[in-house]
Amino acid sequence: MRRINIALDGHSSCGKSTIAKRLASQLGYTYVDTGAMYRGVTLWSLREGLWSDGQPCEETISQRVAQEVTLAFEAKTDGQHLLLNGEDVEREIRGMEVSNHVSPISTIAAVRKYLVAIQQSWVSAGGVVMDGRDIGTVVMPHAELKFFVTATPEVRAARRVAELRNRGDEVSYEEVLQNVEARDRIDSTRAIDPLRRADDAILLDNSALSLEEQQQLVWEVAMRVIRGNSSGELSVEIDEGSGFCFGVIHAISKAEAELKLQRPLYSLGDIVHNSDEVARLSREGLHAVGYDQLPSLKGERVLFRAHGEAPKVYEEARKQGIEVIDATCPVVLTLQKRIRTKYLEGLEEGQQIVIFGKRGHAEVNGLVGQTDGTAIVVQSVEEARELIDPSRAVALFSQTTMDQNQFEALHTALREWVHEGVKVEWYDTICRQVSNRVPEITQFAKEKDWVYFIAGAHSSNGKVLYQTALRANLNTHFITSPDEITTPLPSWVHTVGICGATSTPRWQMEAVKQKIEEHASTPPPHDK
């Protein structure tokens, strides 16, 4: 099995060192913690008193660092330790004093030149996993596999606090968060080798991932790259479960049938969250209009799309003498009726109708309309706690295309949060045709070396399913058009999967496949 070099870059306290250590151990590779090396130089500068008014004495450090600093790593029972001039300084370099001073040291050109030269001398034979800030862009620009690891500053600060307190260090969350944000700013704006994601690096946002989940994802990608594509063949497969759901098929079929009558037809908003499909139907004669244009469409035919509309929109259409072509998805229509019934039943007791969904989404607007505008729309547990009265009964519904696990988590959190004795009724209104795609796309993505997920930029369902595929395979790439594929895939890729949202037409996925195969059949310039 071939030995490759693997680069991990990312923000401070994002866990990249932990990932890199584990990956190196799994593969039997050498691990190099470049961040520890910069910390070692920082500790040396502090001990030598090479700081003035909170700033490093750059000229003196530049003159002395290569002559006075020797760095090495030593394996210990609890992991790899940094040796500074032969002394084990692993614990000291992880403290807040070094953390608060390391970013300015990392901007000194002579320090970077000295350490990069050392780091590059270790990678020529392959089989190295190295993490830092500029590994994929400067130290190992030709590494066969690169990751860029990140998480929100708040998540990273919380992890750092837990790590320091476990070691017995007393620190405040506010102090650590301030340090994290300051280091981000310095690392990304420094003049020499700033922190940035390499063009060919895989993004790993581990804000919501456990250590085990992210390690498994990284391991799977590494093994695909190491295994490579010895046959040189490319297998491209379209996920048979992806594409239009019943509700979208119903709406588009209605539109196409009405267009055959050769009479003007308007759609209240884009018929589907897919610009290419909207453009296709526009060429056939379907014209999207906004709500403010209804008064100017007296006597015209207007299609109400699958998302559904609020009662007041139907009333406005009636006033204008508009012929409504109602293409509301039957699942959405049933949900609207359930919410309307529950709203009227709970008026006297002051029950709160809560909708888990995307605020401003057409479907959600239609659902809120069933409650005369009184429903509370939330997108997270945190929002729910801000907006919901815990002393009043709750009836919880969901937009049909939301994430099932998040909806269940919201229900559990609400039951625990409301006052004792307060009733929380939960109605599982997520469309099963949508939710069933989660395990299907998960399995589909896991089986592929590379995945293209195509959907409209504003598709809520697309965003949910893309994240599902991404959690299964880090090499999942979101595109909105086949034209975004402009280069051949990496040589190690053997199997490619194409999947999409409930608003993605089959013809568009076929076009993606054609693009991939066209690029695969075109030799690179040096082969011509």
C-alpha cells in the first residue's frame, strides 16, 4: 500500500492535532505537530526575555532562533512530547501564557523560514501526517491529501476550557474565547503565509461532530486516497432515490398540462427551488410573479406551487378574479388543515402553535397563515427557549422538509423545559418521502469516493440532504449547476455518486454525469 503525506490546517483549538495524532497512529505514519514547534519557540523567547511592551523583539529573535533553538519530538506513554533543547516542555507550551504569545511569534519571517525548513526535511519519504496553519499551502503544497479543520469560535473556546481545566489550570471561558478570536484574526491576516484553506483541501467543520465521528470520516477519506484507482476507470452513478418528490412532480405536471392549453400561465413564486428547472419552464411559457403583482393579474391564471399558500392569498386571488391552478402538495395541504384545526381548538386555553421550520420559507408562511399569523416559528432549541412561553401549552409541528433528528431533539428539549404539568403535543409532520432519503443518501454517499450533490441554492430540503451526505462522506461537493464542474477529478477517484434534493430534476443529474465523463475523457495538457 502506497504511503502518502497528509496535511491538516485549521483554526486554533479546532481539534486538528487530536485528529492528526489518531490518524497517524491508525496508518502507522509519522505525526508532526507544527503548532507545538511554534509554541516551543514562543516559550524560548519568553524565557529569554525577548519581549518588550507586549511585542516580540523581532530582530533579536530572528538573529538567534536558528542558533539557539533545537526542537525534537519524543514518544511518551501519554503521547508525543516536544523537546526544547533537550527539555520536555509539553505541559508548559500548552498553558495560557504561551497561547497568548504564540501568534506574534508565528508572524516572524525568520522563525517561519527556520521551522518550515525543518518540517519539509521530514516529508520527503512520505508517510507523514502534519498539522498546523500553512501545511497544505506552504510546507506540503503537494501533499496527496489535505484537510482544513474548523469549528465555531464558541465551540473551540469551550473545548479549550475543558482541556485546560482537566489539566488543573483555572481559566475563564471569556478569556479563552477572546484568545481564540484574537488568534484567528492574527493567523488569517499576517503578511507571511496567512492561514487559509488550500484550493484542494477538504473542509471539515466539526462543530457538531463527536471525536469518533470526525475521526471515522477522515480515516475513510484517507483510505480512499491511499487505495487509489489502479484500474484507471471511472464509475459514475446517479442515486435512484434522488430527484423530484411526489409534491414537486404533481406541481410540474400540472404546470406542463396547463401550458399545453396555449394560454398565459403565471406561477406565484418560483415553482421549484431550482433555477435551471425554473428557466426550462419559463421557456415553455410559465412566468414567475411576486405577491405584490397579484392585483395586476385580474382574470389571469396563476399556479399556486407545491409549498402551499396562506388563506389570505386565496382570498386576494378571489377578489382579483384570478383562476387559481392549485398545485399544493397533498402532504402540505393535510398539514395546513391539521394546524388550522389545532389552532381553533386551542384558542380558549391559549395554546401556542409552534412550527419548526425556516422562517420566511413559502411553505412556512402558508402554515403560519393557518393560525392568523400567530404561530411561533423556530429553527433551533435556543430560539424556542427565547420565543416560547414555558407556562402555556404547546402544539409542535414541522415544515415537511426539515431534519427528523433535529425535530425530535427540539421536542425532547421542549418537554424538559416547559413548566411542570404544561402539555406539549408533538405532531410528526415531516414528509416520509423526504425523511426516508436520509438513510438512503447516507448509504449511497458512504459507498463512493466522490459525491456531487446538486440542488438549488435556496432549497431547504437540499441543504438538509447535502449535510446528510457530507456527514457520510467528506468528499461531498454542493453544486447548483453542471457548469460548475470545470476540471477532471483527482486521479485516485474510482467511484463517483450524483444525488440531489426533492427539487432536483433527473435531467440535471444526467447533465452532471455527462460533465464528469467529458472531463474524464479529456487528457490533461501534458498528455496531449
